[in-house]
Amino acid sequence: MKSQNFEIAILLQQCKENNQKAQLALYNMYYSAMFNVAFRIVSDKTLAEEIMQDSFLKAFTKLDSYSGKVTFGAWLKKIVINTSINELKKANQFQFESLNETSESADINENDIVSCNELKAVQILKTMQSLKPNYKIILTLFFIEGFDLEEISSILNISNENCRATMSRAKESLRKKLNENGK
């Protein structure tokens, strides 16, 4: 792992010097994983491809702002997530409901999480794709990308309370669709 980190550090330095071979090497290292992140959010291969191009361009042009506090992959993933969300916003497919619009409880408890032992992961992922865009995004960031609620609220630029309420509604919507599909 240390040799890979060293290799990435060298490639990053070369990228700062506008070395196109180094840029291509980094692109090839991270393309597949980052494409999957974008695709899980936007559910469109062509759009995910465009997001990849934009994200890598942003990363290479803003490489001086990369501090190294997190891995390059984590930094790049955040760019991909933000670019994906911005694309959905442009298409007006991404809207969070106001907390005042519903009086549902925003409590999240561990019993709400669907167990992968009970349902196949493929079925869960397929069902997640059929949810409203904001539900799909928040569940993807939580279950697949591993962000906690505070990180998600920061990424999505929403309040912690709104994030918790949306997460609760998204889990309930997922649970209902899984129950409907299971019958």
C-alpha cells in the first residue's frame, strides 16, 4: 500500500507540472471507481461519463488545493459527488423537502437499516435506483459511500435536521418498495 501511495504522490507532482502521461495514469487508476460513484447518483451512463470528464478536469486544475489530509481518491470522490449533484440540480431532479412540509418523525434507529442478509444486495441497489433522486442520493452516500449524516449534510449543503428527516423518509420509501417487490 505504501508503494501505491508513493506512486500516487509522484504522479500528483507530475500532474502539477502538467504532465499528460501522469494525468492519464491517474485517470486510469481512478476512472472505474469514480464512474461507479457518478453512475449510482445520476443513473445515466452518458451523463456519468460527462461528469467524469468534468471531475477530472476540475481535479487537475485545482490540484494545488489538494492538501493531502485525505487520500487523493477521497478528495476526487468528493469532486465527483459534488459534480453529480450539481448536474441533477441543473436538471431540477434534486430537491430536498422543507422540514415544515411534513410532520414525520426524523428519528433514525439501527433497526431501520435493511439487512443485506435478508435481501440480496443487487435487489436493494436496483430498488434504490427507482427512488426519488434525493432519496437515492442520500442512501447512496450513506450505505454505499459510507458517509455519516453530518458529512452528508455538508456535501448536500442542507441542515443536519433536514438530512436526518430525508434519510428517514428515504429508508421508509426503500423499505416499502422492497416489501412491494418481495410480494
